[in-house]
Amino acid sequence: MSASNNVTPNDLSAFWMPFSANRQFKKAPRMFVSASGMYYTTADGRQVLDATAGLWCVNAGHCRPRITEAIQQQAGELDYAPAFQIGHPKAFELANQLSAIAPEGLDHVFFTNSGSESVETALKIALAYHRVSGQGSRFRLIGRERAYHGVNFGGISVGGIVPNRKMFGTLLTGVDHLPHTHLPEKNAFTRGEPEHGAELADELERIVALHDASTIAAVIVEPVAGSTGVLIPPKGYLQRLRDLCTKHGILLIFDEVITGYGRMGTPFAADFYGITPDIMVTAKGLTNGVIPMGAVFVRNEIHDAFMTGPEHLIEFMHGYTYSGNPMAAAAGLGTLATYKEEGLLTRGAELAPYWEEALHSLADARHVIDIRNVGLIGAIELSPIEGEPTKRAFTAFRKAFEKGLLIRTTGDIIALSPPLIVSRAEIDQIVSMIREILTDLD
Ligand SMILES: Cc1ncc(COP(=O)(O)O)c(C=O)c1O
């Protein structure tokens, strides 16, 4: 352990932690001080098995040498280059490598610094695209109930998680929502894609009938909704949505912030489902979570529609100081090299059947009312304590941490997404630890 790891902050009040129960945390802090492969080490020297890839982002496992070295070298070579009107080679190299692994036709990449910024960027590209292509009346954005698209205003407007929206005023206008696809009464304990619910995509027809297609710019969905508790699309649902968008000239945006970079056993969920969106939003696994970065992939015709007018003019009035910055680009290149060398963008496909079997062995565990899985994603839904929703799962999270397992909970759902390097033995360990925790849970 390095000297810096021994420092335990004695005043935790200044840092207002994101999406955290601050007061409870500060009474009993949970701190990680180092990590390697599948494990974190806590401030009190315990090993914690990572069943969530950090926050769905550390797909290659922790502190991987290629990525660490790439960042170290970059920091001493070119720390920062202005993002506007000037470039540096690694951003172009990364964009090229990304377009090579992206679904066909999505050959242009806009860099951001997070999933939330990628969502805003995608929504703005969609609106501006219609305007530059002579369809400026298309201003409406369609999201979905229970969706998570980050925390910025566009994202929470098209998102559908009530507590994330209700405090923040009127949000964007001109937004409508499709129904969510979670039908536990019909689909509980489904392995993989649920049978029922494809027809929920047809709700887009109702929205089109209400507003007219000529006012609708884009539909944004997570192919698999993660943060809201792992909602897996019913068989045929995404294809129906794709067909309806095409029929009505509406752009389809996939938010692949958690499904991108191997999580589904394919490079992207678009590959898994065989459906190409018009715009694809990514972040997290792009740099293995090491340096913040997002990438928005855009269909060639959309990109090309902007490339008109006098050449000295900026084509798209959008960008961030850190779009494609050298450190993030180096981290991205190191990450892609690691993914390629270890076959991680497709390793999930080999492991998925084992993962599915292991997870569903918990069907008879205490409090479990549903189990869902796809790729290397899993969810175990618990019955809520009456009158105290979320408390049971959050207690499971705290007990798991004490036992040496990192899980993630949302509502009363345990969401699992281990690094793609996870072994079969580690999958067994995750499942048996969860069974023990649930057995002892009130
Ligand atoms: C589907 C989806 N979109 C967007 C985001 C936001 O990403 P970030 O936290 O990097 O802003 C997330 C984060 O979990 C996500 O799951």
C-alpha cells in the first residue's frame, strides 16, 4: 500500500457526494484506496470483489497496464491541446478505431466527457440535423418512462425516472414519452429477452398521431435500460421501434452508455440486436472508466448534412473544452488495445450462458421476486419492505460491502455488471455471497 493510501480524511463534510445518502455515508464511510483486476481494496485493507465494474464502466478490470501506461506517457508528452480549431493525432486515431468497431454506417464520432454530455450532444445533433436538412419543424424529442439518460436538462427531460425529474421545474418543452417495457406479471424470471411487450413500441404510432410526424425529431432509448433496474427489451420491440422511426423520418438514438464496449457480448447492443440506430451515445467503457470521456457516433448522412456552406464557418455550434483531450484519447486507445488483445468485446457471449444459469439459481433465495439477465448484465429484484421502498436493497448493498462484494442497487433491485474479465469461479462467488446476504436480510 502506498503512503497516500494510509491517509484517511478526518473531515468528510466539504464533499457533497453525488447520488449518495450523504449523512449516512459520512457516519460510516465506505472508502476504496486501490484496485487491481476484479478487486478493490478498502481503506481498512479488505478486498472487495467488483460485481458492478465500478459504475458499469471498468469493463477490462482495474488498473490494467496498457491503460495506465498510456496515460502516464501522455501526461508527460502532451498534457492538453485546445479542442476548438486545433487537433492532436490521438483524438483522430481514436475516432478512426472507434468507427472501425461501430456498426456499419456510423463512421463519425463526436467526443464529450460523460454519458450525460453525450446524451445532450446527441439530442442537439438530432435537432440541428433536421434544421440543416430543411425539416426545422421537427423539434419534438421522444423518450421513455423509466429511462435514464444522465442528469443534464435534455437527459432528464427525455428520461423517465421521477425523482430525477420532479425537483427541476419545467424541463425541456416538446418532449413526450413511450411507455416502459417492464411487465413483471407476464415476464418475471425470463432468461434473456422477454416474450411479451413488443407491441409497446406501437405507442409511437399514437404519439405520431397526436403530434404529427413532421414535428418529431428523434426517439431516444437505452437498448437495455440499466440504471432503472435492468429492463430488457421484449423480443421484437427494438426492431418495431426502428421500423416506425424509419417510416416516419424520425431519428432513432440508442443510449449505449452501459451497453457499449462488450457488455452484451458484442461490441454494442446495436450488434447484439442487429439494429442500427441513427445516432449512438456512449461513454463509460470507452476509457474503462479511467479518464472521463464520451463518444457520440453519427450516421454518415447526418454528419454530411452539416458539411455545407462556406468552409471557414463552424458547421455545428457545439463542443467541450475537453472534447477528445489528449489524456482521455490516450486512455481510450489503451482501453481499445486491451479489449482487442483479450477479446473482451465478445468475451461476454461465451460467459453469458454460465452467468444466466448462475443468476437464476437464486430464484429460490429469500425476498427474490424476479431475476433478469442479458449479456453480462443481471438484475435480482427483491420484494420491498412495506412502506419503505428501496431500504431492503440498500441494506443488501451495505451488507455486501461489509462481506467483500460490490453490488449496485436501484429501487429494490440489485443490478450486476461485472468486469468482462470475470472468471466462472468469481461468478460463483458473486452468486453465493448474494445468497448468504439475502438469507440474513430482514
Ligand atoms: C444509459 C445511460 N445514459 C447516460 C448516463 C450518464 O452517464 P454519466 O454519469 O457519465 O453522465 C448513464 C449513467 O449511468 C447511463 O446509464
